[in-house]
Amino acid sequence: MDLSAETSGDISIVNMPGEYLDASTVKEFKADIAAFIEGDAKKIVFDMSSLQFIDSSGLGAILSCLRKLNGSGGELKLCGMSKPVRALFELVRMHRIMDIYDTRDDAISAYK
């Protein structure tokens, strides 16, 4: 899993690779995202526009990223969710603890 990232000022935008974040891909995702989470980046946006499916292990990985960032004074925002992915976040009520935006620009603007 090759995570690609861009920066906009002091904000890192991580493009979620592939269509699935599930038990078969979550271990590689955690290893790849660790560099961003444990690095200097304190403001991170996950662009989830390519993601079509996420399961409980994927939700757990994203929640773990949120906890690590919050613990180090950082923030995580999510954007570009497909309807099925957004529905799952709402079903398990993760939309109440995470900042979710429709577009990348909305998520970046929320940091300002």
C-alpha cells in the first residue's frame, strides 16, 4: 500500500490508496501511516475519496490514528467519503468523534 501525501501549508493531506481498508490491508496501512502520525505533522487530512469499503479493522486503524494524533497535540480530519463508507461511520457513531467533511477544501479550511 503506497500512501501518497501532499502538503498545504502546515497541513498534510494523505490520499487513502485503493478501494478497501479491511483486515487484508489494515496491517500495511498502519505501517505506512505511522511515518505521518509519528512525524512532525500535527494537522492531517485523510482524503478517502477512493475508498469504497471499510470494515471494523479499518475503522479501528483510523481511530488509532486519531488517538495518537490527539495524544501528541495533533488533529485528524476526514474528507471525501463515499456513501457506503459514510453510512458505516454514522452507524457506529464515529462521526460524533471525528471531523468529517465533504471535500478536501472544506477539511483544509476547517484548520484555519
